[in-house]
Amino acid sequence: MNQESHNASPAGDGTPPRFRPVPWTALETPQDVELWIDEHNQSLQEHIGPQETGYGVCFSLAAGGNIYMQTSGDAVVLDVESDAQWVAPLIVAATGGVEPAGQLWVLPEDRLVQLIIGLSSLVASTILVSGHKFSSRNRKMSA
């Protein structure tokens, strides 16, 4: 895991990281997902400063790999690390999206609930992130 993305102590001085992984509880209904989204947004508002960029959540998958997710008013951006590419068919099936050539997915914001339900049984833990390099190059909608 990229320590900068998890906002470990930048000085490497042994101070504890700002964010800690949270064990995942599977979400089964759209209402469960909406509640998780509300709690996640509240956590971001409480813990991320206005000057920070590259913030979102990292989903650590139980079978291996990480997916970094950032939402904006109109899009869900996923950075699917190479060791998590195995989950691409599920993302396509859950969201109706099209697999991109690289690891950066850009999906319409209205697909967020379906995405979380689709990924839910595969997630081991989540952690808030700050400073992740979500690329804005070639940002085209994948659906």
C-alpha cells in the first residue's frame, strides 16, 4: 500500500498514521449503501482539510489488491491497482461501464450504489486516503 495515500507520517518519524483500516461489513441493500455513503462523507468532512487533494477511500480486497475511489459531483473515479484488475468484469457487470485501457475508471455518479453493492462481498477493509494521485488525464466516462 502506498503510504502517502494512506497519509502515514510524512517524516517517517514513527508517529502513527492518521487513518487506520476499518474492517468491512458487507452491504446488501441500497439503503445499507446509502447509509455507508453518508457515514463516509461525514468522515471525510471531519478528517480531510480544505487544502488537501487526492482524498477518497481505499477498498482492500480480500483476495488481493486495492481499489481507490474518489467521488465528485458527476463522477466516480476508480484507480484499480494492477493486482486488483481481476475485479474488472465485476465492475463492468455491476455498473454497465466499459473497461478502460488503463487502471483509471471514470463512471457516472449515479452508478455508485450499484458499484458498492457489487464490490461489497469482496472487500476486506477500507481506509480513508489523502494525497492519492487520481489522474485527470484522459478522463472520459466509462459508461
